[in-house]
Amino acid sequence: MSTPSSKTLSPAELAKLEHAFASDPSSDAYKPLAEAYLAAGRFMEAMVVCKKGVKAHPDRAEPRLILARVYSEQGKDKKALEEVLGALQVQPTDKVSLRTAGALQFKTGDAAEGKANLLKAHTLDPADAETLAVMQQYQVQPPAPVAAPVVAPAPVAAAPAPVAAPAPVAATPAAEPAPAPAARKRPVATDDEEEAPRPKARTEQPARTAARRPVVVDEDDDVDTDDDDAPRKSRKKGSGISKYITLALVLLVPVILGGYFVQGRMAATRKREIKKQLDAATEQLKHDSFASYKKACEAADKALEVDDNSTAAHGYLAYAYAIRWGEHGGGDDARKRAEEHLASAKKSGEISSHLYAAEALVKTYGGKGKDALTELEGHVKKFDDEGKRSSLLYLTLGLIQMNAGDMDRAKDNLEKSQGLSPDDPRIYAALGAVYRRLGQDAIAWKNYDLALRYEKDHHESLLGKSLLMLEQDEPNFGLAAVMIKKLLDAEPPPSPRQLAAANLARSLLVSRVSAAMEKLKPEEQAKLAEATAVPAEKDKARQEMIKAEETGFTLDKQSPELSLIKGRRLLSENQYDQAAEEIRKAIKIDATRAQFYVELSKALMGKQGGEKEASEALVTAIKTMGDSPKLLTMLGNAYRKQNKPNEALDAYKRSVKEPNAKNPEARLAMGTIFRERGEWTMAQETLEKASTEFIGQPDRAATALLELARVFEGKNDPVKADETYQKALNADENYAPAYYYYAAFLKKDPKQAAKAKALAQEYVKREPKGEFVAQANAL
């Protein structure tokens, strides 16, 4: 595709364009900003801006053409072609759209359509250099100039001999009929007449000679009514029947054609109305709120009023009701409706991404997550093989994998979904949840922020951010309180399930603030109380905490998330047995969620001697759910705490048995066990792989590199050991253990004593109560 040249803008110039677009997204400001992003290779931003341009200017081809360039430069020619064909729908005679469509159709294998569109572009502007260049590239020859038609001279007829006075035909007929005048057209004879010799005119029956002329069916033909003229009467009778048939056809054909026309118009009107309602449903689904799912169902119901067999409408309704049931606590009514619409949608056998997504969600929330995962993976693969990648299916697959505890695959699929639909808040909220469970809090926070950028006050993201904040060692209590209050006061309100979770989050906030106040001075307590609306008096705070929890459980008695949040609250208060009991309640409600078993094992391993009980709970979970990488890693950790390295290694190996499996936590643990055993080759191989898989986790990458440096030290390779210790410090300068171990390593070389001392001092400074403080002071 041809693209206008674009220079890379300075940050100031780009900021000016961004400001202009933000000030008025419906203006033409989208164009220079999108082209600037495109020139800088920032495809995601360019895509988002272009889509807003398409929405603001639906009757223009230009925003779709720029969006097509974005896709084309990423090698997504089919997506680019879809946008160009969309541009042609609004401007069918736009030469740039025709030229671009032609080029893309040749690239995607549709040479016939490509040639046709290039020739149309050439017809609109035969001198356009770009069109001619594309035609030459694909060997499309311009149409030859049309020559002026050569009109052959008509043959000159011989002039008829002058006739003095034409005699009346009926008076004295001649033996041979006189030649017809040149200007009069002779009637065409039938095949029988051409084969038989022409009889001579009979003088005794002059009327018969006249009767040989062709009969013209006309109302005046009834003048000849002689009874003895039987052939004449026969022809007259046939002519009357033909007359009525002709008249009937003349009357019926317009009626039939009119009926087809009216029927066609009605069908087109129905299609437009269905599309209008499904477009409205799509827009509501993107808001991803309790209120918007209701509106999406209303719009899809209106589409069914037009056509109660619409697969797309049934698919939308099945999907929306599945979410209302499984995520918003819609109860049995929402489940029943989801299943009914799912059954109706499946009757047609048509392909629908909403149908497949709905089917997977219904099975997942119905306790058949493994079956849902297998079937959905098959649908996604088929779509991929056919070049029809679906953002919705990647999103649904990622959500199910996250619930199953396969965080790395969930992350990969959610990122694919986000690449296809970069302005969908539901995808960003799901990515926030995945990264939060992976312990990558900064990336989780960023994704929640992106969801809130595209959907202001997105309820699931506000809830996720507030809980993420309250899981930190030193949370910003004021910010968490603001987000929770915004949820509780939202209008329209969140779903009962989201409101219930917000109340449990408030309970957790009160508990943590109350505990933090014990270490503060009175004036600091007053400030914190004002910022969070948590009473400074401990008894009042506890009353409020209990009240918030009771409110939450009253709003939703069936949400396992509430028991999970309460379990975390009890865990933060070091009430391990009570925390474990509360998390077991969550598992009893939904035994298919891997995250619940992870939290249970954390609670059990938190108490003295709880490792055995934790490993038993994890084994039960794995038997139920299959080999979840997260659960197997937790099981390996539980075995290590019980001093069972062989069992631990077995669990870790099972967690990475799949080809291309990414589980750096398991590899780090395996590498450490190999190092402790002196199995240097296996340790080196495993830790090197782990250090490359910790992407975006500097502290974990530093841990893997530190273990690898200790392996090289064990192999008596001081050069590699020194180099790797430095890599560990470069990976995360705040990772304190690296300073101690590097200092201990350098202490062996008298020439490095000063450096070793400085590193040991740095460790003590960073971790004054750390595990190796005594040894570091000795250095």
C-alpha cells in the first residue's frame, strides 16, 4: 500500500498533537496523530486513534484507510483489506480505496477482484501515477482505447421505376404480385413457406391472395365474419385466447415483480434493524458493567423481535447472560436464559465467536472448566488456521486459563486479545488480575489503569486496584479508601456481587488501617482517620469492619470471592487457622478455582507445621483440576518445606513438562535443589533458563542470577561467578542478598578485600535485620 511520507516528530510536537486530539476527539486531529504514531512504529496507539476517527467520521473513507495502513505495516493484510472494503462501502468511487483494495486483494490471493478494483481506479483517473505503478506491479494492463465505430455505407437500392397511376389491387390482379416499395418492410416468412415454391396468385380468389399477408392481432380484425371462412375463424379464436393471456401477463408481471421488490425491501430493512440492535449490544458489552450487560440483552432481544432465529442475537444473549450469571451473581434465572439462548444459537450450526465464548463460560461456571478449556482451545486453533483471529475467544480462553491456574498461558492469550482489541477495558482488567496473581504488582496496576482510561470508573478495575493496594506491605490507605468509596457510591451501581466485594474490601481496609494506627502518633492517626474514614478508636473500627463484612455477605451469599477476601484479612492478622477455614468455604462454593487452593496453601504453610496439610490440600486440588502449573509449583514448595527434595523435584518437573512451558518459579526452585546437591550442569542449565523467563520481574531475575553465580562459584569458575554476581546486582540493585553473597565471594581474594567490605556494608544498610547481618558484619 502506498503511504504518505511522515517524518518522526519531536516529543513536543507529538504532545501538541495528542493535546489537540484529546481536546476534540471528533475533529480531524485523529489523522496527524495516527500518522505520527504510525511513523514511530507505535501501532497500538495508532490503531486506537484510528478507531476513534472511524467512529467520529463514519461517512469518510480516510480514517479506515489509515487504519488499514496500521494493519498492513504489521503484516495483517486480511485485517487491512477488511478496513479498505469498509471504506469503499461509504465512498464506492474513492480511487485511493479502490487502488488499495486492489493491491491487498492481489496480496491475499484474490487476483480477479484485485484486477477489477485496479481497473476501476484507473477508469476514475487514467493519469494517476500511483494506480499505474500498482497495475504495473501486478501486471494489470490498462484497457485499450476504444476506437470510434466505423459505420459501413448502406447499400444503395435501385430506384423503383416510376409508376403513372397505381391500379387498385382488388380490381385486376396481375399474374405476379408487384414488387413491394423499397420503404416497406417485407414480412418474414415461416420455415415452411421458404421450403415450398411460391404459388402463383389465383385470379378467381383475389381475397385469398390478400389473406396471405401476416395477420396482426388487433381489435379491428373482426370485420371478416363469413361463415364459410373456417381458417379465418380458427385464427380469430386463437387470437382471442392469446389476447387474454397477454393481458393477464401484462397485469400479473408487475404485481409479481412488485411483490419481490417489496419482499426484498422488507428483508433489507430487517437486516438493517438487526445490525443496528447488535451494534448497540456490542457497544454495551464493551462497557463491561452490570448496567451495560442489561442494556446489551435489551438490544439483542429487540434483534430477536425482528428475527427470532438470528444466531448472532442468540449468541450475544447467551454470552451476556453467562457473564451476568457467573460474574455478577445473576442467579438461576440468568443461568437458565444463558443455556436457553445457547441451545437456540447452536441449532443453526452457524459459526459465532459469541456463541463459542458463551458455551465455554457456561461450562466453566457450571463446574466443567476442563471440558470448556479443551473445546475452546480447538475453536481458537481453527479460527487461527483460517486467518480469523478472534479477540473475544482469546479473552475468554485467557480468563478460563487464569481460573485454572495456568497464569503464563492466560497472560499470553490475554495479550493476544489486547493486541486485536486495544481499547477493551475487560481485557485490561483481566490482564491486571493475571499479573496480580503472578506477583507482578506494577504491571497489574498499569493494566488496571489502562482499563480505567478506556472506561471511566470501570468497576472491576477499581475493585482490583483497591485489593492490589491493600495487599502491599505499605499500602496507600487513602487511595484505596477513595477507590472503594467510589465503588460503593457508584451510579448506576455495580452488580450486587461487586458491591458485596467492595464491602469486604472496605472490611480489609479497616482492619489494616486499624493495625497501622497502633504504630502512629496521635496527630498521624488523626490524619489517617480523616483520609480513610476509619475510626481511630480500635473498638469502633472493629465494629465498622464487622458491619462491612456482614453487609457484603448479605448482598451475596454465593460468591466465593467474599470468603477469599475475608480469608486474606484473617491472614493479615496472623489468624492462620481461621483464614484456612474461610478459604475452604470458598472452595466448597467453587472447587474449580486454582487460586483458592493457592491461598489455602499459603494460610496452611503460614502456621507452624502446616506444610503437610498444605501439600495434602494441593494434591487433592490437582486430582480434581489436573496438572495446573501454579498448583504444582506450590506443591513443590510445600514438599521443600517438609525437606522432601525428591518429591519437590517431581512436582516442579511436572509443572514444566509441556513443550515451551514457561514457569520460571519452578525452574528457579529446581536449579536451587540441583545446586544444593552439587549437580552443577543441571543447575546451570535450569537457572539460565529461569533468568531469561523472569521478564518484567527484576527481583526474581536477580534471585535466579544470584543462584547461577553460586553455581559457577561451586564449579570453581571465578570469572563466570564474578560476572554473574554483577549481573544479579544490575538486574535489581535493591535485591539485598546479592550484596552479601558477592561480598562473601570477593572476600576469598585478598586483593578484593576493600570491595568486599563495601558490599557487606551495603547489605547491612539495606537489610539491618536481614538473615545475613551477623556474617556481613564479620566481613
